[in-house]
Amino acid sequence: MTERFSYPDDREAASAAQVRALEALLIEKGVISGQTVDKVLGYFESEMTPLNGRRIVARAWVDPAFSDRLVADTPKAVSELDLPVGMAGAEGEHLAAVRNEPGVHNVVICTLCSCFPWPVLGLPPYWYKDPVFRARAAREPRVVLTELGVPLDDDTEVRVWDSSGHSRWFVVPQRPAGTDGMTEDELAELVTTEAMMGVALAAAPGAGTR
Amino acid sequence: MSGDHDDDFDPEAGFHPSCVGDVGRPDFDAPWQRRAFGLAVALSEFGHYPWEEFQQRLIGAIGAWQDAPSDAEGRWEYYEHWVAALSGLVDDRGLLEPGYVMPEDREGGVTHAR
């Protein structure tokens, strides 16, 4: 465990007690049942995962017409795919895809709070919610991307998308070279969550993603 | 020191140690965070409040933290703001008050999130 996890016990314990008390009261008053939170969490953790985003990106790579539809009207294009029920709800209604192309690199941030596209990317990584990351990515995206190991030449335009309650952006990364003979399922394995946030590129074949 | 966190960090400091790849990435640091997440989503999913309202609360809670004098802020803990937003919304909407009307019993029926 790193230093970050060494919180003072009282503060940590106070938060835990507060949440426990709140849920117990809501159950006692009959607002929710004892299973409600577990059911909702189970759904999120089993269905709302980056696997959805990987499948969307892989389809865009093999089907340029789908790729165009995805950028033009993301929720509509996503509904063409056989993804879990609920993709349209739970914050999925505002999904908006932006596409990396030669000379254009997109990166998604949220400068206020975490407005993450859960249905396609799962829950956000911890550092995405860190004020330092958000502030730096907004102010000096090229520097941040270079630090993260994303190669950008001077001619490449960096577009920063600020997720909000209204639009939940995700990035369609460029298809890596050397993937011509690969199936859609194989291609999906090259797509990482970070690539769909624009803070990494899609993996080269053989590099592995998981 | 300024209360504006944008000016508080060292540009050379690099990223948080948790800034790693997909592998082994923790979604939550503690069970109570996962619980707080699920509770807020569940109440919205079952029509007790629109998700946007929770989101605005969260933005407000984080904004208040960022605007507070530095010595009062303490450590950044995202889910503490989450819990503050959730508690405030539960109070304001009267979920725990006697006579609270469940969404499905309201006139005009329930407006489900989905």
C-alpha cells in the first residue's frame, strides 16, 4: 500500500459510519430495501465496464460508416450494438464520441467533478478525480500527454474535452498499424480504458492490454 | 497559500502513484466508498431525485472545498464530498422525514431514470 492509503483512522471511520447509518435509516424507513444497493452495484460492476467501450471502438475500426455514425450521433450508433440493457440510462444518454485521426489527438477531462462515461468505460480511475490531474490536463495537455507517454509531434492538434453533466466524452483511438488481419474481438483487446480517455494510444498487437 | 488548488501543485511532481494502467486499478479505496457510490446511484435510479441534481450537489461540495482557506481543507478525499452531497440531498428531499411520498406513489407516476 502506498502512502495515499494511510488515512487517519478517525476521518476514515467517520465517513464509513456516516454511510452505514444513512443506508440503515433509508432501509428502516422503507425508502430502499436491504438488497437495493447491492443490486445496483452488482449491475454496474458486471455490465457497465470498459468491455462496452472496447466493442464500440473495435466496431468503429472495422466499419468506417459506423465510425462516422458514432461521431455524428453517439447514443444512436451505440444502440445498434448488442450491449447491456441500461446503456441508454445511467448517464449513457449523453455519450459523445470524438475520434483521433492523423494530426488530431483528443483527450477527455472533467474540471469540476467526475462526469465519467460509466456505461462504456466503467468507473473512473482514482487519479482521474484528482484535482491535480484535472487542473494540469486542462492547462497543459501536451505536457501531461508527453509525461503519460503519448507521443505527439508538433503538427498534431490536441483537443481537450471537458466532460460535464451534459456530455460524457470518450475517445475513439486510432487503429494501430499491423492489425489488418485481426478480427473485431481481437481488435477489442487492444483498446484500453486509458486509450478511450485519450491519455494513451491503443496497444500495438502483441503488446497485450490486460 | 492560496485556496486555489490549481496553483498549489508542483508541475514537476508528476502523477499520483495510483496513475497506472488498467491492471489492478482500484475503483474504490475502501468499502464505504463503494457503498456511498451505490447508494447515490440507487436512489437516483429509483426516482428519488434526478441524477443531475446529485451531480450539482457534488460540484458544489467540491467547489466549497476548493474555495476554502487552505488550512481548513485538509486532504483531498473525493468520496467525502460524495457523502456530503448525498447527505445534503437526502435531507433536502426529505427522504427520511415522516410522510415522505415514494416516487411510485406520487401524482403523475414515477419518472424513472431509465
